[in-house]
Amino acid sequence: MQNEALESLEQQLCSLYDDRAKLEERFGVSTPDDIAGMVSSLEAQLNDFYDRFGSYDGVGDTESMMMLSRIKELSGSLDPMYSRKSVHFSFENNRPTIRAEWTEEIQQGDSQ
């Protein structure tokens, strides 16, 4: 009975260490305080984002509509030339940023 309890405790401890290692690898933090701080920071950034942009109604904003139309036009002309397109949303200098990437894998023997 005592061996079973020790084995159970050892399994639980190993599981906790594995969970911490996964958190550290994925997010760079693994302690409850660090994770709570990271979540609080993300919440603050989202609140700031929604405060700045969430209530903005771009309908009828001629300059924004022209820019969006131009971006869609450029995207449409690039899409057929590449096999993959990815769109990334991030924060840079506390500002939301959208970046699109078009990529094509060059196979051996293809001209460069």
C-alpha cells in the first residue's frame, strides 16, 4: 500500500514537472505568478486594442476604404503567383500589425 502511494506521488510530481517544462517551452514562463502576469498583460493589451479600434466605424471613411481596396487588389494579383499565403496578426510597439506573406517553394532543378 505504501509503495502504491509513493508511486502515485512520483507520477504526480513527474506530471507537474512535465507540465511546467511544456509551459516554459511554449510560453517562456512556467510559474503561476509569471503566467498570471502574462495573462494580465494580454488582457490589458486587448482592452487597449478594443478601446482604440473596437468602436471605430470605418464605413464611409473614404481613405480607409480606398486603402483596403488597394490592398485587396494587390493581394489578388499576388495570390495566383504563389503556392502559399499566410497572414500574421501581432503587436509591434503596442500597435496591432497585420502582415501577409506569399511564399513559393523552389524545387531542386527549378530555375532561380
